[in-house]
Amino acid sequence: MNDERRTTTMLLGVNIDHVATLRQVRGTSYPDPVAAAAIAEMAGASGITAHLREDRRHIQDRDIELLMQTVKTKVNLEMAVAESVLDRALALKPHCACLVPERREELTTEGGLDVRGSFKRVRNAVTALQGNGTVVSLFIEPDAAQIAAAAKTGAAFIELHTGSFANAATEADRARELARLVKAAVAARKAGLRVNAGHGLHYHNVALLHRVPHLEELNIGHAIIARAVFAGLDQAVRDMVALIQ
């Protein structure tokens, strides 16, 4: 394990997509993801994350508009590098935007953005968003080549995809994936990038990420909303904040 040490407290960004999923599956006006965002903030969230997908399967444009009016911390808009969504993001002016890959048939984001393979499109999106006052992160695999490409786009942050770590079948696999995250975080910092992480994190694996240096914020959604069904959203957020801080 790398000998670098954490010098800052990690923060929690709460993803409210699946509050909107519950609403959309029945075509109702409830539960309201904007109300969920307010509860999450009061419980200690440092930001609210929402994915405005091209197919609008959960979060809607109006949700982002209302979040921009009501959120007291920051709104982090997850989005594909697609012209239609980019145009909306430029109009909405979220505090932060995280560029992610997107396929219509996927249940959730399945991997990191291929910054190397679509460098020009990604760089142009980063330039447009950051020129419009939005801080940009790139959701990527813990891979040296992707980190190097991300640094060249001018993005301020990367968000390390923690899916392989979260889905590791054995302790040996988990340790190997954790080591990859450590190495990636160190490389990103040396390249001048700030580092967040997320995907698949839950109450039983998130504490291990204290071993990864330079992580500023973890973005977590599904696990928190799932626990909220039984414990309530306020308590679910407080429990996660306690684990990561």
C-alpha cells in the first residue's frame, strides 16, 4: 500500500436519482427528489448529485431547475458528453458537472468515461462548461492512461470509478482493486487533478476508502436510498457521513 496519508476529511455527495426513480415508475409527483435533497443537506451532505440522462428515466429538467434554486451546498450534475444535455447544462449552470459514459440499455453507469478515445469531444465539453462557471470532473477508471488524458482536458477533478472495488468477489480481489485506487489517486494528484470517487459504495465497504489518499468527496446514492426505506433518509445520510468522516 502506498505510504501517502490522508490529510483532509472526506465529504459526502448524495445522489438522489433513485428518489426520482420511485416517482417515475408510477408517474406520480412524489417522492420529490428536491425535498430529498433538502433532507440530505440537513443531515450532513456536502452536495447533491443528480444524473440528467438523455432518456430522462429518473431526474427531469425541472428537478435540476428546482435544485439550483433550493440547494444550499452545491449541485453536481452527472451528464453524458452529448450535445442535447450539454446545451441544458450550459443553460442550467450547475455548480459542478461530472461527465460520464451513458448507454440507454444500461441499468446504471457501467464503467468509466473513455477520455482517450473521445478526447476532443470531452475537452470541448470541459472547456464549454468551465468557461460557463461550472467545475468539471471526469468519471474514469483508475487507469494511468485515462488519468493522463483527463489532465490534458483541463478538467479540475476526476471521479474514480469504484465499481470494480465494490463488486470484488474475494478479499484478494478487493485488496487489488483498492491498491489500484490508491495508485490512481496519487497519479492524479501529481498530474494536478483533484480526486473524488463513487459507484457501488455502501455501508460495508466505504470505510476502506480511508486508505486512498487525496479523496475529497464520495458520491453515493443507491445504498443511501435503500437504507432510507427502513431507517429514514435523514438517518441514512447521517450514518454514511459518520462512516466516511
